[in-house]
Amino acid sequence: MQSPVTKYCEMCGAPIKGNGITVAYEGSIITVCSSCYNKIKKSAKIVDEKELKKKEEKKKIKTTVPKLSTEVELEVVDDYYKLIKEGRERLKMTQQQLAQQLKVSENVIKRFESGKLKPTIQQAKQLERILGIKLLIPVESEEENEETDFELTLGDVANIREGKK
């Protein structure tokens, strides 16, 4: 046998004898004891339990859970300058033509290809699209590296000193 579930008043927290009274009060739907209902009945409206359940079911149907987007931090590859030059030459483009498409000066393209200037993430995305190359890679998170990196903490030092005594 299951023991009956005790409901508690959502206003005063006292155990409710019976089913309690479900009301719409200040924009919320709450179940209260008769004592609290008597205090708020001028500004509260009794809600039919069956109607409430129907509304909750409709909400469940309409509610969509937003997909958690896992944002991946990107970085430009180390040999970006080679890839940009090779991609431009493969398409038989001049530095000036690439600069026009990227909406930057020709000097910026020259600096990209010489490795003196690293493109921003936005510029790298444009270059990937224009040249058909891959310049961006996901950044390795530090969590993965935690296993290999060992750092001594103050607690470790205290334990080591106590062990020597």
C-alpha cells in the first residue's frame, strides 16, 4: 500500500488537509490551504484542476526544447600563409583580385602570404569560402591537457612536509 502524499500550502508551507484549493494568484497558479485562501480570495481566482491539466498538456506539446549549442572556439592553422598562397595560385588569381574579393588592400594579402599577418577568424572564414581551403581548426580545450600537466598545490606541499616529520 502506498501512503497518501502530503501536500503543503504554497503560501504558508503548512500541510494541507484534503486536496487544497488551486488558485490563480498574482500570475501564478498555486495550491493553498483554506486559511490562506480566506486571506487572498478577493484577489485570487479558483482554477479547475481538470482545466489546468489540459493546459499543462497543451504546453508540453507546444514547448520545444532549445538545442544546446556547443560553441567551438576556432583558431587559424599555423601554415595559413602557404595554404592561402597555394589556394590563390590554384585558382589563378592575382593578389589584387583576392584583395578585392576579401575587401582588403593588396598589401594585406601580401602580408598574409608572407606569414607576417595572421587573418582574423572572420577573414579566415571568407578566405576558406573564396579559395576552397581549410584555415580554421577547433582549439584544444585545456581540460584534455589537465591529465598530462601536473601542478603542485599548497595542499600537496603541506602533505609532503607532514610526511617528512
